[in-house]
Amino acid sequence: MTVDGDRRIVSFRVGLPGETRLERRDAGSGGARRSNTAAMTMVLAALRTLVGLAFVAAAVDEIVEHAQFAILFGRWQLPHPEISVFFVAAVEIVCGALLTLGALVRPAALVLATFMVGEMLTAGRIDGGVHFIVPPILFVVLVFYAWRSGRVSRWSPTRRPGTQ
């Protein structure tokens, strides 16, 4: 048995006499670490999908209840509230769908994080309550996904040095 960095490598000979070859395999918790990483990746992907679907659902509600949201946007002092409702809903649908699909996660998450800052500074400042509590939580989650998506790109054929 040899030690390679922080991993234990088991070396042994296999095959018939005269044609033996040396095989090396990990011994230890390397497989357990990989399965924990895979499980965490699945959980984070499910959470990303749920957050994306929540934005899409909120946007559909804004479109269906356009008149009520236009009144709210006017009270929150947003310019042209009738048009702003459609603009915000369109951006939430597009970025929420991108998050749900896992495509362009970094730009979609950063745009939605910016919207959460805007919601906290407008609706949270005037109405408070849920408009002051939920946006900061979503902001942290969205910035986490924007940060995480740049570390390992599943679309690139090779991993960059210094990343997982």
C-alpha cells in the first residue's frame, strides 16, 4: 500500500503468471466523499429548481392579477406601474425558467438578486413585513448560486485548475 497525497492507494498485481500488471485503486473514504458530493449536488439542484419555479409562479400571478399589482407598484412609487408589472413579470419568467433549467445560472441569479434588492428598497421600505424579510433570504440564495455556478461548469469538457 502506498500513500499518494492525502489518499491511500492500494497497489496489487493481477493476471496470470508472466503477464501480471499493476493496478492502483483508492482505499479509504474517497468513495464516500464522492457520494456525499453527489447527494449535495442533487439537493442544491432541487433547491435551485424550486427557487426558479417560485419566480415563474410569482410572475404568472403578477400577470393574472395585473390591476392589483399595478396599484401596488404605484404605491411603491415605481415609474409607469402598468408597464413595470409586465417588465418585472417578463424578467422573472425568463430568469426563473433559466434557473429551473440550470442554464445561464450566473446571469439569471444575479439579475434576480438585483430585483430582490429593488423589492426590499421599494416594497419592503413602504409595506414592510414579508417584503422586507423574504427578499434578503432570496438574495443570499441567488448570490450563492451565482457564485457556485462559476466554480464548476458542467458544460466545459475539462475542469479549471484550482476548482473542485
